[in-house]
Amino acid sequence: MKYIVVTGGVMSGLGKGITTASIGRLLKNRGYRVTAVKIDPYLNIDAGTMNPAQHGEVFVLSDGGEVDLDLGNYERFLDINLKSIHNITTGKVYRNVIDKERRGDYLGATVQIIPHITDEIRHCIAKAAQEEIEPGKQADICLVEVGGTVGDIESMPFLEAIRQMHAEIAREDMVLVHVTLVPVDTMGDLKTKPTQHSVKALRELGLHPDIIVGRCKVVIGPQTKKKISAFTDVPAKAVISAKDVPDIYHVPMEMEKEGIADVVTGYLNLKNSEPDTEWYRTVSQEYTNRITVAIVSKYGIEDVYISIKEALKHAGRALSTEVDIRWLDAETCTIQQLADVDGILVPGGFGKRGIDGKLQAIRYAREKQIPYLGLCLGFQLAVIEFARDVVGIADATSEEMGGGSHVIAILPEQEDVVDLGGTMRLGDCSIDLEKGTRITDLYGANPIVERHRHRYEVNPEYIPTLEEAGLVFSGTCANRMEVCEIADHPFFLATQFHPEFRSSPTHPSPPYLGFVAACRKNKITTQTR
């Protein structure tokens, strides 16, 4: 197994995850099987109970793992399905060690950070690296992103574990990549001092980077690279410029130009063959159309819905249609703000806040024949809106929201749940689709597999009434309603599952493809009236 370890310095949010995913893409383009591990130094067991407005999107893996959004980028860039094992947190590591201590596995030894915690970290990395990425096949290379910034107290045990691994693994089996900031001052000069101090801090921990990736607003020139090289003992050819780009999927192409694949394969003693360029062609498709989609949510932060944003981008690129997203606050949005959009999307979420605004948007989409895509809570609210405004159940609501007629009820297995972490209905589920419906036409397959994250479902008691009024439940899983649509609407589709979690540039999500196509048609129809 070859390892590429990516650390970060100077400040958080530099783009270690995109850098890690891009390096993996370059290697995959050369025919290597790649997997990835994300280390998050927080004490939470996983990201499931974190506030998305503070931490960003909770990404759901196929086995139900609730993880950091960087793992979503790994899956999208690398076209692989990761599992919970590929996300290592301080909480998981300490829980494993304490469980072993309680069982007596350490034979009475005093349990300490070194060696017990660091040994557990190394064990978790190795186990994740060896996990099959497809039946009967392991990865050739494992990418390991160490979250946080060098110097953080929380990251110390993980960096020490990496140091120990580096000391024991053959030189050609591990590469250390350090992502740092190269800011531009008011005079337009590139400043290398932050990088110098960041590398110094890393070296004080016993780690010497093989490659430095400098994040900058502009391309880092040869003279600046030589200066960084002189102060860090990293060859100038291994100082890689990573300038800002308008689309994250262009980062691998920029890093290809910088020659990072040559450097990485050289260090790892791998054959550096000519890359397959199909992925580059896919992410470089030109746009010939443009649509505007309103996303009505209670969070105005894009990172909360990064998978939705990317899934719209994947579908748009496949259809040569640029998707302009209008983020609308569900608590304050008005009908006037929806008047000129080509489609409306209501994403998942929890709690009462903003529900009335979302219902207003759904009703507007249904009555005005505007393409609508509802996801998870957006599915449940589509059912509630239909129950209220078509069936006539004035107090229709969800059990999550309080009193009234609960057309959406809590899942039976969730009624006695006390612990919130990792207890929702999570991960992959096989879904049976009804013949002759829009969802079946979109997927062209039956059954399908999609990922879930919810505690509530359509109340079975109301299903016959809703169906008699014209709401079509076109997908089910173990008698649970998974998809609803309206037959006499240009595009009104909502799913209990999250199709965005399985979308990638090379495999756009079918519901998103259908939605973007309908939005484009709606725009053309509107313009020709």
C-alpha cells in the first residue's frame, strides 16, 4: 500500500480536501486504484449531531455513516463509494481505546496517548486503506487527509501517528504533502513567510514535507518557488502552485499543469503513464443554456447543501446548461422572488423554522406549473401541501412540527429512540419503482439504490386519500413511500432519499437530470409565449 498524507498549515479552509481529491483524480486517471481517509480531530464520534450552519453539510455514506463534507468530494472526484471506516475522528479513536481498556485488552498496562492512542490511529488508517473499493479489489494508493491545522492541539496525536508510520514504512511508500497559504500583499507581491513558519512547525513535529501546495489567488512564479524551496528544503519542482479557479473540478487540470503527478509518482516509484483525459473532457463541457433555480431553505450557507449544488452542476454540465442558484431564506422569501425562476427546489432539513415559506414555495410551483424537486423534508412538505391545498385537510402537518393531522409520522422504529447520534434511518436502501411513472423513466432501471437520512415518513393512514386526489407514490421501500409525483404537472417530483449523495460529474443523478431538463424547457416555453 502506498500512502499520500496531506496536512495543512497557516489557516483552516485552504482546500486540503479538494487538493487531496485532485491528487487522487490525477492518479486514477493514470490507472491506479485510489481510496481516501479523512481524519477529523474533533471529539464527536461523527458529524451527525453537528450544526450544519457551523460545520457544513453532513454527508451520508452508503453504509449510513454521517461524515464530513470532504468525503463527499472524495466520492465525486474519485467515483468510489466510501464507508464509515474511512472517516477517523478523535471520538472514534478514544472510544475504541477505552473499550479495549475496559475489556482488559492491554493486560493491565497504563493506557497513554503514546503508544495506545497513536497505535489505534495507525490501525484505523491501515484498516481503512485495506478496505475493498470494489468486490475483490483493494486500492493501490490511500490518500490520508489530516484535518485541522499544524499546531492545533487536537491534531497532535494524529501527526505523531503519521510520524511513526513514516519512520516504519519504506521511503517509496509514503509521500507527505503540505498545503499552505501564499498570500498577496497590497503591492501585489507574493509572501512566503507564512509557508516558512508552517513548514517549520511541521518539521518540529518530526515531519518533513515532500511536496508543498501553495494556495494563492494567482499562479506562483519560479522565483517564489525557489525561495520557498530554499527555506523548506523541498525541491522547487515539488512546490506546486494552486491558484483560485472558478470551478473545483478544474483543480486537477491546474495541478496537472504544475506537474504534481510527475513528482508524486517519482517519490512513490510508480509508473507515470499518459493520463486518461475523459474526466477532463467531462468537466470542461461548454454551456449553451442557462437557468435559474430557487433553493428555498432555512440556511443561507452554501456549504450546508454542497452536494445539492454539485448535483445541479453535474446535471447542468451533462445538459450543457449552466445552473444559476438563487438561495432564498424560507423565513422571509416572497412570491415575487419566485416569479422569474425556472425551477424550485426544497432541500432536506429539521425543525419548524421556515416551514411556512417552504410550503408557500411548493404550492406556487404546483399551481404555476413550475418544475419542482423536493428532497427528504422537501418530499414530506410536498405531501403536506397537497394534503392541505388539494385534499382539504387544513391542519395537515408532520408529527415533527406538533399538533394537527399527522400526514407525516415518525418511523415506528424511531419512537423510542433517545440517543440522537447515528440513530436515524441512514444509508443505502433498495427502492422499487412503479412502471409508467416519471421516476422510472428517469432511472431506466428498477429497483434502484439511494441513500437516506430521516426519522419521519408518510403516514400510511393517509396514503389512500392522497392517491385518490391525484398524488402518485411512485417509489417504495418495504411499504414506505419513497417518491411522489403529480402526473399532470410538467415536473413535480419529490424523493424521501437524497439522490445528490450519489451524483458525480461522470454519473449525474437522474432526478437532477430530469429537473434541470424540465427547468430548461420551462424557460424556453416562457420566453416563447
